Amino acid sequence: MAYKVEIAAIAVCVLVCGNLQLSFSQGLDPHHIDSQVYIESGNPVSGLSYKVQLASYSDPVPHEHFELESQNDGFIWTFGEFEDFREALEVRDSLLADHPDAWVSYYFDGEKATYQKVDSLVQSHLIQSQKDELKESLYWLESAGYLPDVRYKVQVGSHNKPINKEGFSTETFEGNHLLLYGEFVDYHEALVARDSLINVGFKDSWVSFYLSGSRASLAEVSQHIKSNFVQTEVPEVKVVEKTDRSIRQEMETMLYADADKSFVKKLLYFEGERKIYSIALYFIIIFFGTTISLIMVLISHRRSVEMAKARKKVYQRKIDDFLSSLLLEDDLNDELLDKKLQKFKTKIPFEKDWCKELLIKNIVDLKKNFKGEMADMFITIYLKLELLSYTEKLINDSSWYVKTKGIFHFQELGYTKGLPIIKKYTKDPNDFLRNVAIIAYISLEPTEPLSIFNDYKGQIDKIDELKILDTIKKSRIKVPKNIINWLNSKNESLVSMTLKMVTYFNHLEAGDSVISLLDHPSSKIKNEAIVACGKLYLSQAEERLLEIFNKENENNQIEILKTLRTIGSITSTFFLEQLLDEKNSREVKIETMITLKELGSEVYEREFEDNSELGLIKMHVENPFIQ
Amino acid sequence: MIQNLFSDFLRGYEVFIGFYALSYILFYFGLSVLSFIAIKIYSNRKYNIKDDILIKSNHVVGVSVVAPAFNEGANIVFNVQSLLSLNYPKFEVVIINDGSTDDTLEKLIEEFELVKVDFFYESKIHTQPVKGHYKSTNPVYSKLLVVDKVNGKSKADASNAGINSAQYPLFLCTDVDCILRKDTIVKLAKPFMENKRRVIATGAAIRASNSCEVREGFLDKIHYPKNWLARFQELEYIRAFLLGRMAWSKINSLLLVSGGLGLFDKDIAIKAGGYWHKSLGEDMELITRMRKHMYSIKEDFIIQYIPESLCFTEVPATIKVLVRQRSRWGRGLIQTLYLHRDVFFNKKYGRTGFLIFPHFLLFEFLVPILEAIGFITLLVSFIIFNTDYEHLLLLSIFVYFFYLTVTLFSILWDEILYNHYANVREVAILIAMAFIEPFVYHPINIFATLKGYYHFFRAKEQKWGDMERQGFVKVEKVAKAA
């Protein structure tokens, strides 16, 4: 539930952000004019007329002053037909005293029209009017001759930062730095220059207008032209006049110069910088939305956690009370149990997964403390509460980690009937899932559970070894038949684990195989074999251990020394006495001295000088407080 | 001409910063994604192995907890008790008294019934002379070993003496004042036992213990710190550990396992030469050398991070101490990068040379310098140039919200994973801190790091910084009454 709240919170925030953006863009639309306001101002729209409607009837009721109009759903009385909405309103107001429900209705080409239709008509009309106005303005502009106050410049670009380019002028307008070309008294000349600039690469060039030295809109300029005379004589004004060819040459020179510039220079003045800022703006909106969402999620998560804690505490108590009451019940038959369980289900939110999880956890914890019939009773409760279907649902989930949770339920409950479901995952390619399945299989399979390792090719890590050994111990599994064969396996991890099993089972029959593993190419296997020799008291391994000692790494040497403490003879003592004089690591020297002590060597009993190395080692070994 | 060149230079710097910031943001976005994946994988595996199996087993790898102590007389007894109570079947606690001038050693001797023993000590890693080893006559404290040595002016030297005295193949390096969670060793040792490749180090998250309730060295209740500086550092730790290091761990590219908490392969650490006593960033420097050693022997290896808060430590509560600590870290960073400059883009060192070191140079070392230059440029622009305020504001807001998004995500991970804090109020304070961190705390950090760089170039002598401890919220009285 908590997660649903959080998802909803995110969704709301994203929507809020989206709407903010939407309102923002709507607010920016300067061209939108309300249709009702437009017609109420008395503006005529072609084809649109207005009538005053007074009443409507299902049957035709003629009137001497009012016109009876037939409509789809009946008949209406109307009065007059006006082109000006204000006139229609005035008439309606005069009729209100006798006809309080009178109102103005719309007609288009003689047919009654809805407001939507009127709105659409008005908007089309407005667009057309704007186009007409623009056309008219351009007509005035194109047909005008020289006007002393009007100038034209070609705008090449607008930038956020100051920019300089040879051959161009700059000016600031509304916070932007404009790059301009020329100053023309004739609009046509400005257009020619603009086209030339577009041809040489300035694709966004356009003609801008200036009235009395200030930047002006097209409407302002055309209005000015309309209201002023046309002067035919052109006075002397200093203007930039360049032919198309001269502009092209100039631009090509600039571009050529650009090509000469280094890659770094081009990189510095890259195009599209403005786009980056626009993208940044979008990201700000996204990050802002995410920030708000995260805050809401965090707070709601924390609250839901606190609520869940309190809720779980309450239901935990109920579960405890219920399970304890079952344990104390003397004559608990099937019928009574069913009855109690049904009643209990109504006291807890049983349909919730967390509640089922809590129940299973409690059943598992209690079951661990009981054996025999009492333990079986918990399985019965588990089945009667239909928690099995919940576990199966987990195992059938597509995510491997959810499956492991379900398998874990079976393992902890000792639910052997779940074995067929678990078995198929013991060969799963996912290491984690496979290992969980193997452990569960070993702990549940009643006969020869370890046979799963016959021809086993998967990797068994040290930590898996520990789990398997723990399960063997807990489930009191007997020595597997093929244990000696596993020692000869090519799967090194299986050999390593088997060596540990051999020592756990004290399986002396595997002695020869263990000794043969002292020659295994893997130092890790050798290490395990050395340990096994000691734990199984394989005295026949002594000779081989002494032979390999000098070839082994430090870890294995230390293990050999520890093993010799249990299986060593006079041969070992002799060997170790010589070893004392050799150059070895601190740890090897200490272990050698301890082994000599354990084997009752005469050399160990000898008095060493206090400050000599052997003297210090002996003191270290003899100190009762050093382990 | 000169004006044009200057203009080009400024423009070049602007473009460089633009691309730098963009790549920084993209890089950290990538790290956040990687971190999320790593944390998800970790939490998905919780049914794979239960800690109690490890705790009961006789076959686990032994661990020596190495904790140097310098003038820690005030809390040493509780701290050692806390370390001795860790839950692991095979471990020892090695406390190194690094020539303390207070009563640290005396308190240890008295409380743990220690006697000097004839310990056969071999200086595999060179250290200042060791004066003696102490073991307890009381079997209850048989896991404790105290090493008394001449002060070596560095934590590194003390840790090395501890490593030399350690008996197990793994050593856990921590500070004596750190409070470790009871399952710390289990959690950190687990990767050493479950990986096919050789694990050479593991680390986990560290949190601020200021304001936490501590009962005789044990963490009783976690609270968000009351001290303002500690609050910021808590936030910083959450972000760095959960989003930064987990991501680096995911791509096996960790270069920093915190000195406060790290488990190392002793054999590799010794072969790499142990901690360098002159280093001020000894944790990072050791990992660098361990990595180099593994490359030289051509053995595949892993350094792994765990998304669990296992260690709680008192973080600096005054600006003076914080500046000293961060300046030491800054100096340590530049020192390590300079000392191992041969690693940069060296084929022999694989990803360490082509990814990790360049990252540390570009996005760790360079950041404070660029920030300082940026700040000065802004000031100059305000006075001399025509500042483009619109874009300055736009980009500042962009960076600020990016920072907030990343920080709040890390707080969310932390909340979902651990639910550390006591109530909604503490979470709300944490969020509020995130809003003001860039304006209040971050400049102090930048100043301290730059100071560290300056000291490096001036080759100023380093020393153990005295940490002025504020003390925990103690509940000893409650314990006694109970």
C-alpha cells in the first residue's frame, strides 16, 4: 500500500509540473481573443446573425408579433434578426419585462447555430482578418517610396551575449544582442540583401523595421506610411549599399577564414549553444518535479513505515496469542482447529501478503522448538490457512529472488511434499537460486539427499560449503554412498566440500583417496586434504606430508605442521628439528616450535639463549596467555 | 590581437566548464544507476545465506580487528569492550597504543587484567619500535592483544604494527572510537568466502554517531545528529557511501575503502608494503598499492562494498576540526595521485589506469580548484564584465536541482534499506539539510581541501590530528538502573 501511495505521489507531481508548463504556455499566447467578447463588441462576422428567442413549445403556437420557427425538437418564438449583437441585446432587454426568459440566439446562414460553431467562426474570421491586415501592411510597404523616418535593416541573428562580426552592425533590443546587416531606405533593396544573406548561409535572416531610429513593428510602419505622404525625391543618406555579389564575396571570405581556423576555435564558437540552455530549462523542470516527488515519497514512506510497525506489533500479539492458545488446547481435533482458524482469519488482515509472511515466520519459529506431532501440527495450520498457495505463488514468480523466498519457506517448515517443486531449481543456471534449492533439497529429501552431488558440475563456494555442512549436521544425514567417487571428481569445488564431509563423517574408508589428493595440482585441495589427514588420524600420510613440505606454500606448510602434531612420529621430529635451522616465516617457525613441543622433542627441551630467535620463539610458544 | 586572444581564452574556459559540468553530471547519473543495481542485487540475495550459519561454523576465515589508539583514555575501555563483543566465531582484537601520552595503556591494563607477554614479533612491515605486547590473564578477554609502540606520528604506522602482530589471514582496520555493529565481521567477511575470484578488500558504510545513544560502548539507539556540522556530514556520508562507492564496487573499481572500516587480505596488504606511514590518505594509498600488486602478479581480484551501515563514528563537530580533517583528506588525495602517477593511462594497470585514476584526477582533485576559480571569475565578472545574469541563474538552478535530486535519491535508498531514523521529524531535518548544504557546508569543504593542496605543495609535515571528542549521548545510568 505504501508503495502505491508513493507512486501516486510521483504521478501527481509529474502532472502538476506538466500542467504548470501547460498553463505557462497558454498564458503566453498573445493572439487568442475571446469570441464572446469579440461579438459583444459589435464586430460583424460574415454569415453570422442574432435573433431574440422568447419561448419554446412542443406544438406549434402562432403569435401575432413573434415568428414561429420549427426546430428539431419543437417550435420556438423569435423576434427580429440582427447583424450587430449589441442591437439584439437591446431588443431582448426591452422584452424582458413580459418575457423574463428571453435570450439572444445565434444564426449562421439562416440556420440556428451553437456557441461552439460561433466560436469557431469568430476565430477563423479573426485569423483571416489578421492575414488581410498583414497583406495590407505589406502592400503599403511595398508600394511606398522613400519615407524620411523609415529604415530597413536585415537581422541576421539574435544572441544572449554580445557578438561582433566584421561587416555587420550590432544593437541591443529587449535584452538580446542583434546582429544586423546594412541600413536601407527602400524595402525592396532590403529584401534583395536578405535573400543574398540567406544564400550565403544566414538562413534565419529577415528584414526588420525602424521608425525614427527606433525598432518598430510592421503594423506601426504601415500605419505610419498610410498616414504620411509619399516623397519622390530621395535625400542623401549614408547607407550601406552592396550588391548581391559583393555580399557573397564577403561572406565567402569569412567562411574561408573560418575553415582556416583551428578545430579548437570552431569548437569554441559552436552553434546550438542556445539549445543547451533550452534543454537545461527542461531538465530544471524535471529535476524540480523529481525533487518535490522525492520529498513526498520520503515523508510518506517514513509515515507508512511507522504505521506498519505499529500495525505489525498489534497483529504479532494476536498471532502469538492464537498460536499459544492452540498449543495449550487439550482436545484439538480437526473440526475444532478448522473452526478456530476460520475465526482467527477474521481477526487479522489475512488477505495481505505481509500478514501471511508474518504468520509463516511465526509458524516457522515455533516449529523449530517442537518435534513429532506438535511439529506436524504447525504444518497442518500452514496448510489449513492456505499459506501453501502463497508460498507456491512466490516460487512461481518470475524473479529469482522471490522464488528463493518461497523455497526458503518449504525448507524451514520441513515441508517434504514441496520437493518436486524444488528439485527442478537444483539445476537452475542462476547460482543463487540453484544453491538455495540445493540446500532446501538436501534438508527435505528423506533418503540419500546428497545423491544430488553425483555428477554435479556447478561451482560450490566456501560459503555454500558451510551451508551444506550445516544442513548435513542439522538434518543428521548419513554418509552418502558415492562419497569416495566424489573425491575423484574433476569438479574441484565438489572435491573440496567432500573432503570436509569426509572429516565430518569420520569416513576412514576414504583414507587412501584423501592421501592421494596430497598430490592434487590445486593448492586449495591439497590444503583440505592435509587437514583431513590430521582429523582422520591418517598416520600413513606422514611420510608423504614430509616429502611435499618444502614444495608447498606457507599456508599448506602451516597446515602440515598442525597435522603432524596428531600423526607425527620420530621421523617428523627429526625433520622439524632440522627445519628450525632453516630460514622460514615467523608463522612457520612458531608452528614448528609448537609441533616439536607437542611431539615431545628433545630439541624443544633444550635451553636457548633468551635473545636468540629460537629463544624468543620458545618463550612465545610457552607463554600461557598467547593462543 | 591581445584582446581577441583573451576573449578566446575566456570563451574556451567557458566551453570547457560547460562540457566538464555536463560530463560530471552524466557520470554521476551513471553512477547512481549502477549503485541502484548493486544495492538491488545485494538485497535480493538475503535468502541466499543466513548469518547464523557463519556464526556457528568452525570453517570460517579468521579475522584480526586492528584498531590504533592515540590518547583515547576517555573512552578506550568501552571501545575495546564493544570490539570484543563482535559476533564471529574466529577473531581477535589487536589494539595498538601508539605512544599515547595519556592513561590509555594504564586503563587497558587495569580493566582487562593485562600482562606483558613474550610475543615473538617480526616487523614484516617496517614500523617505529614496538615496546611490548600485552595479553589478558582473564580467559574472558583471551581475544584481546594490546601492542604498545613508540609514536610514529601517523595512524598508518600504528596500523602496520597491528598487522604485523595479527594472527589471522584477514584484518579489519578500524578506529578505536568507531562503534561497530555486532555483525560487522560476518558481513564483511562473507564476500571473501562467496566469490570465485580473490577478494582483497571489503568495506561498508560509515555513519555519524554524534547524538546516538551509546551504552558502555554499544550503540543503543540511532539518532540524526543535533550538531549542524555533523548533520551535514551524515548527509554527505549517505550520499558518498550509497551512491558513490556502491557504484564503484559494482564495476570493481573501488579505490577507497575507508580507514574507519575495511577488511583486507593480510597477505596481499603485507606484500604491497602495508600502509605508508607518510601518507595522509593511507586508506586510498594502500588500496592503490594492493591493486598494483595484484596487477603485477596477474591475479584477478575484487574489492567489494556492502550497502550496510556497519560503523558509527563521531564526526568533527567544530569547523576547526572539520577543516583539519578535510584538509588532510585533500592532501592525501593529491599525494596518492602524485605518488602513483605512473598508473595514469598505463596499460599494465587496466581500469585503474584508464578509469579510476583519471576519474579521481578530473572529478575529485580538480573540482575544488575549478569551483574556486569559478567563484573568483564570478566576482570579477560582477565588477568588470557584463555578466549574463539570466544564464547564470538558469545554470545555477539546473546544477542545484540536479544536486538535490541525487542527494534525495540517496536519502530514499537509505530509508528504504535501513529505516535508520527515529521519526518523520529526523527525516525532514535531513531533507532540509540537503537544501542548504551547498551554501553552508560545501564552501567549508572546498576551503579545507584547497588548504590541503596548498600544504602538499608547501610540503608541510603531517601529524595525527587530535580529534576533539564531544562524547556520545551516554545512557550508562539507565543501564545500571536496569
